[in-house]
Amino acid sequence: MNDTSLLGLIQNSALLLAVAFLFDVVVSRLRIRQSSLWKTLIGLVLGGIGIIVMQTPWKFGLGIVFDTRSVLLGISGLFFGAFSTVIAIAMTAAFRFYQGGTGAFTGIAVIITSGAIGIAWHHFRRHSLSEISWRELYFFGIVIHLAMLGLMFTLPWETSLRVLSNIALPALVIYPVGTALLGLLMVNRLQRERTEESLKESENKYRLLADNVNDVIFVLDMNLKYTYISPSVKNLREYEPEEVLKQQSIEQTLTPSSQALAMTTFSEIMELEKSGKREMPQSQILQLEMIRKDGTTVWTEVKLSFIRDENQQPVGIMGLTRDITERMQTERELYQTLDNLRKSFGATVQVMVSAVEMRDPYTAGHQLRVADLARTIATEMGLPQDKIEGIRMAGSIHDIGKLSIPAEILSRPTKLTNIEFSMIKEHPQSGYEMLKNVDSPWPLAQIVYQHHERMNGTGYPRNLKGNEILMEARIMAVADVVEAMASHRPYRAALGIEAALEEIEKNKGIIYDADVVDACLKLFREKGYQLK
């Protein structure tokens, strides 16, 4: 095969790929439909391409021509199916018959065989054509063109041998490559269509979801202007989505205080973005008061997150708005109920404190000082405010069980006997029995019950140890010991605050909680705390 012949084959393949690429662009725009009319149109276009290809052949001899119709029709059968391919086969076969010549019958046979192999491959292939590999396409091209070379024996014997000796090797090298390349164009188109369909389905699904949820979904640009808002905004704020998109900015959406909060938060986030310190992904939840069309307001919870480009730079904001008016009303009612309960319980506790004070003034003063120290230790440790209040409340009645002990024992100026001390040790149990049925937001009965327990299990009444003891009770234990040692007792003089601090420091982590001791020492030695 001379250079001119080889160039003819290469030009023929290039023309086929160029025409097929143009067809690929057209089909990608119009999309393949399943109607017979559309399949007929595709068949006519494929047949037209085949005729164009056949008009630029490589001529081997009188009436014997070669072109890339086998590539086109094989690919047609594989990707477009039987209906369209049969039309293309009929058109190209008729044109080859019209061309005439010695090889007309052979040419028509190649047309029919190439298309039939493509149709059969399409029919028997199990997986989607969008998943076909270039290796399979190349093998597909080899099969078609081995069949084409086999059909050369339908020519006169001497002619067939001469034709095969000239075109066999180039045809098995160039044509399968052309088949694979054209097939890859088709595969890319199918993959693109599948991706576009998936994106469209996903968009429709999420738009349907956004259009039907009660929460309001919205998108803002970086100038805080709405670019999308779901129809549910009408239920929330009485505005139509079009009204919000055309007229409203975030300034028209929020009350002044909520606008200030939103803008401050946005500015802080953008500063973090610019500094590169903000980790992705990040979302922000704000409680904002929004303005309705009639001028009333509605409380909402808004969850915001950035929409980012391929470089992770923010290009917009997506948000979800939920009406929390009822929830906030319920919370306010709950807080009010809890506040009333605390006030009522506080009054009850005060009655208990007064009862102790009337019977034993020393114990009453001791409880109040322990309550204040325990509260201050809890604050230093960073405990939640609600828990701190519970500790203060428990401290003010932690020795209430001593009401069950005879007053003469409590006020005896001499050392107690073993029996009398055993009676004293019953006061946590007595206090627990008094408080166990009291409806309280804090575990007061348990705190009172455990305030003489020790970390190593040497305390009373149950010899609890470590984490078996409530943190509130561990704080109470340290405050109780410090106040008792630092203050005057009926049977001895005050030992002083330093002696008390040395006691808890010496036994830190042994019988007293280490964190509680550290907080207590810091209060007295660094922050100047004094017992009141």
C-alpha cells in the first residue's frame, strides 16, 4: 500500500470523526427520544453521513473502493439500535449499488455485515453503553474489520488476494482505532447525557422538596440579596416568593436587633474567612425575629452555610428558616414555671433554715457559710449556673438532719462520747429522709446524704468512693470541712483558716476531690476569699 493510499484511509477516518463529532453536538442538544419518527430521523442522518463518507473513498481499482462506512455502521448498530441502523444500511447499500463496479456486491455485504455486528453487540451486551471501555471498542472494531476482510473473498480470487495483501494490515490498524475513537465520542455523549439527566432529576427532586417543606429554604448572594426563596415563605411571612426576590434585602426582612445580630455574625465569619482560620464546612445557627407583611413579627431559627466554588471560596449563602414562635412561647412558659418552682422551693428552704436557726443558731450560721463557700467553689470550677444554684441551696440545709439530734448534744462544750458521735453521724440519713420526697429541680436529698462521703471510701453513711459521689457532694464536703475547722465549735476554739487549708491540701486526691481542693485553695490564697 503506497503513501497516497494510506493517506486516503487516514483522511477518510478523519472525515468520519469530524462529521460524527458534528452529529454528536447536534444530538446532545436535541436529546435522543424513543419515538419512531425520531428514530427514523436519526437513521436518515446516519445514512446521509455514510453517503458523504462513501463519496471520499480510497480507490483500489476499477469498481473497488474502500472507506469507513464499516466504522460508521458498526457504531450505529451498537449505539443507536436496530431501527435507525437498518435505515442507514438501506441508504448506504442503495448508494453503493448506484455506484456500481466490480466490488459493488462485496461493498453491500460489508455494509450489511458491519451494521448487523453492531446491532448484535448492542443486543447481547449486558451493561450500559455508557460504561463501555476503549478496549472493548477496539476489540469491537477488530471483529468488524476481520469480517470485512473475510468478505474480500467474494471478489474474484486474484483480485481478493491482491486487495488483501495491500489493505489487510492498514485496515486492521487504522479502522479499529477509528472505531474506538468514534465509539468514545458516543460514550462521552452518553455519559454527559446521563450526568445531565442525573443533575436534572436531582434538581427537580430537591426543588420539589424545597417547594413543599414547611421550613423556608433560601439562597443569598454575597451582597445579602435573595436569589432564591421557597414558596413556604408565604406561610411564614405572608409574602409571595416573587415579592421577596424583587424587593427585599436582609434589612427589610429582620427587626433592627436581629439585623444587628445577623450583620455582626456575618462580619465576624467573613473576617475569619479572610484570615483563613475558619475550618470547612461550617454552619451557623441564629435565632432571628423576622418582619411579616402585616407588620407583625415571627421568631425563627435560621441555619446558614456558605455556598463555595471549586477553590472553596464563598460565593453565596444557603439558609433554612424554621418558625420557632410556639417553641419560644413554650420555653418562656417553662422558664416561668421553673422560676416559680424555684421561688416556692426557696421559700420552703428558708423555712427549714429558720427552723434550724431557732433550735441551733450555730448550725444555722455554719450552713449559710458552707453554702456561700460551696457556691463560690462551684463558680470557680466553671459549673453551669443551674448546678451552682442547686449547690448553694443544698449547702444552706446540708445539716438539716441535725434537727433529729438532741440540742444538748449539739451544744455540748466537751468532747462527745462514742454513742453521741454515732448519733451525730446519723444526720445525713435523717436529712435525706426529710428531703427525699421534696419536689426539687436539684438532687438536694442526695447531696445532703453524701456530703460526709470521702473519695477513698472512708466517709459515711455508705462508704461511697470516687465517682460514686456526686460532684455537688464533693464540693460540699470540702466547704464543710474548711468552715468547720476555721470556725469556733462548742467543744473547741477555731483552728483557723490556714489549718483548714492545710488539711484539704494534705488530703487532696485522697479523701477530697483534687479539682475541688485546687479551686478552694485558689479562692483563699489568690483571690482573697473570706468566710462570711
